[in-house]
Amino acid sequence: MTSQRARPSKERVGRLFWKFFVLITVFQVGSDLLVRVWTVERQRIAMVFHKPAASIVGIVEHLKNHEPPAPVPAPRFEVEDILADIVASLGSATLLAWLFSKPIRSLHSALTDAADGNLNVRIADRMGPVNDELKDLGVEFDRMISRLRTLIVAQRQLLKDVSHEMRSPIARIEAAIGLAIQQPDQAPALMERIQRESVRMDKLIGELLALSRLQANVDNQLDEEIDLRELLSDIVDDAQLEASASGRLIRVVSELDGVARGNVALLRRAVENVLRNAIKFSDPGGVVDVGAAPGAGGRVAVISVRDTGTGVPESEVANIFDPFFRSSTHARKEGTGLGLAIAKRVIESHGGSISASNVPGGGLLVNIELPLLQG
């Protein structure tokens, strides 16, 4: 395997050498010829007009007198000059091929390893100690491989989580169907259970499609001007009905008056996901506090959502925005586990950030920062 990889690399270096050699020789011989021709022509002009630089008056006088030009020797190209140019070209081509051969071999080897599935390969340190274009190419290659590895690992984990999430409702549906066959008198109740599981699976598939489209940046036209005060007011009004039905209250303190650029439907969904998550995990009869204010000198909008639940263990706070993550304290809560993951992807696609932290005394605080249009 090693010899098969090394052979094409050496062939490329050989072709690169001959390209360098031909180009350098052509340009060097051509430039020498031009210099010699120009030197002869200058001598011809000086001999015709009897001075180093001809003036317009001299040219006119010469034309009047019709003096024949003095003979000037034609430019000569000695064999020694040609050999010297070839030797110089050989030396230059050899040096250039040697300088380029190591980075090319490193890049070729890394590309071959990546094609074989090895995404741990890195080449920036092998592209030479000098920070030039080749070094920059190695850095960008490493960044690309690192990004690919992250995406592939995330994809594998997502497939694993999806299979796990789908297995449970499918198993419950199969069990309910089996019971309905064995106990026909229980069929109506079992059909209700099958319907609930079907609705849950449909919701899960919808969330998965939304997350995959966001990760692929499909249909993400972020060119709308969004009044954040109006958007937040609409979201809270809709969520208040859901909160009231479960005995919870949403309390809003807003000092925000700004406009952001993005996709209003996506941004609405992201904030709704955070707010509904807070409603779901707040204690019965609790209050969900929603705040909005300018931050960073008016350059960003800060939207905060705080619930009155039990919070999340500190070791799990950093993971709550991962797909399918469920806190150990809320493992039995219903949901797809994708709401906060979708919110994070939407906020980041708008150039913002989202974070979470436990609040002393209980509850979880989620902060959303979005850049505001200036002027």
C-alpha cells in the first residue's frame, strides 16, 4: 500500500520539475533575446543620429539629408549563452521542485488517508516552518478534516439516537396491536394508545426533518427585518394559553426596541421552543420570567427565559442543546429532545448565541443574544 501511494507522488514531482524547467528556460532565453535585441537597436539609433538619445529635431534632419544608416552588427546568440541559460533553468527547476515536493507528498498522503476513512490525519505541521501559501493550505486542510470528522461523528450519533427514539414507540404500537388481537374488547382503549404513539412518531419525524434542514442550511433566507419586540409579544401571547392550561404564568419585562435581520419563522420557532421548554419544566403554579433588553452597548438583543423548576445538574448543563438529550432529573418528561437543539441551530445561523445556567434557588435560565441592525 505504501509503495502504491508513493509512486504517483513521485511522478507528480517529476512532471512538476519538467514544467518548471521548460517554463524557466523559455522565459530566460526569451528575456535574454529581448535584452540583446533592445541593446542592438539602441546602438543603431545612437550610430544613426550620432548621439545616445535621438531627439525629434535630429530625426527630422536625418530624414532631410537621407543619410544612410551605419551598419550595426545583428544580435548574436552564442552557444555558451544558451548552455548557461539551460544550466540556470536546471538549477532553478530542481530547487523549486524540491521545495514543492515535500508539501505535495504530504498533501497527497493526507488526501489518500482521508479517502480511506482516516479523519484524524493532520498536515499543517508537515507543510514547512514558513508561514506561506502552502502552510495556509495545510491549515485549511486540517480545518476541513476536523469539520468533516465533527459532522460525521454527529451524524452517526444522530442515527443512533434516532433508532433508539423510534424503537420505543414502534415497540409500544406492536404490543398494543398484539393485545388488541388477543383481547378484542380492549381494542378501543388500545387504539387510543396507538394513536398517541403515532402522533409522537409524527412529531419526532417532523423535528428531525427540521433539524436536518437547518444543519444543511436549506431554505435559510435570512433577509427579513424583524421587530423583536413585536415578535416576542406574539410568542408570549400564544404561549400564555398553553401556560394557563397547566396552571403556570408567563411574566414579561421588556425594554427592547430593536430590529434584527433573519428569518422570522425560524426565529419564532427557536424562541417558542425555549419558552415552551420552560413552561414544561416549571413547577405547577410557577412563573416563567421572560426578559428582553439591549446589550453590548446596543449592538445585541438579550432575551432571557427563566423557569421555576428544579434546574439541571451542573454536569449536564453543557449538553442540553444536544439532539435527544434528556436530563437525568427530567427523563420521564414527554418530548422529542430536539427543541433546544433546533433553537441553538437557528440562533447561531442568525449570528447569535444561546446559553443556559442554573439559577440559585432553583430553575434554569436560558439567554439568547441576537445582533441588532445598527443605524
